Amino acid sequence: MTLYAFYTRREFEAQAEAEALGLTCYVPRRVDLIRQGKRRRPDAVVRPYLPGYVFIDTDNHGWQALKGSKHLRSWIGIGDGSARQVMQFIDRVEADYQARMQQIEAGERVAEYAEGDLLQILDGGFKEHLLRFARIAEGANGFPLIVAKAELFGREVEIPLDPLNVKKAVA
């Protein structure tokens, strides 16, 4: 395995160019919620985790094809031991990115619930219980929360839940 770190300011274009040449390219990504313009809610914006860097796994033949790339400026070869560490880091960052995207998509799924729908709790202190959907609230971090109603000790209480821990119950 020969891993090269390339410096560029066009990470995703460089990735597309390398993959068009048939090379394996890694651009660790992250997603940020950014409020743009006068919008009330933030938008999900995908950005490189390491701005300016692209990692390409190639051999001498691939290197010859990359020499003429317009998006790749300078490069450095990474040894085998360091390459394994870099790949572990990239895997961790990608797992974090996927988890964050699931959270964002779960927030978009919240709109499918109507007031009074039965919800099954998948995780947490109320796991396996059925609660009634009440409303959607905004959490401290900008993500939506589901507020469900339950009866405890003869009183109706509202319980905030993460949308990932809830699914519509089959009645």
C-alpha cells in the first residue's frame, strides 16, 4: 500500500478526478449545520475534515497518471506504519460522518408523525414502551426532538426523545 497525501484547495474535485483515473481516493468529511442567509433553520453542509488534503492509495502507474492533475499541488508519501494509522483515522472520521448524517435524516423523518400517533421507544429508559406523539421541539444543538406524552403515576407528562430512538408503532 502506497498512500500519498496531496495538498489542494479543491478536495472533492480532486477526489472525482482521481476516481475517474481508477484510483482509490479518501477525503475525510464532516457535516456542519450552518444557518445561511435569513433561513430559520440551519442547512447541512458537507466539508472536508482536513481542509486542503486528499489521500490517494496508488502505485507507480497511478502516480504517473496523477502528475498532470490540475487540482493536486504538492504531495508527500506516507510509510506503511503511518498509512495504517491514517486509514484508521479516516475510518473513524467516516463513521462519525455517517452517524451525524443519520441524525440529520432522522430529523427530516420527524415530519411523518401526526399528533396522537403511537410511538415505540427503541432505546433509553422507556425502551419497549408505547407513547403518544405530542409535538416536535428544537433541541439545544439545533436538532429536532420528539416530545411524547405518557401517563406516569396518574399524571400525563411530556418526555423529550431523540428521533433516532423512536419509530412509529404498528397498531
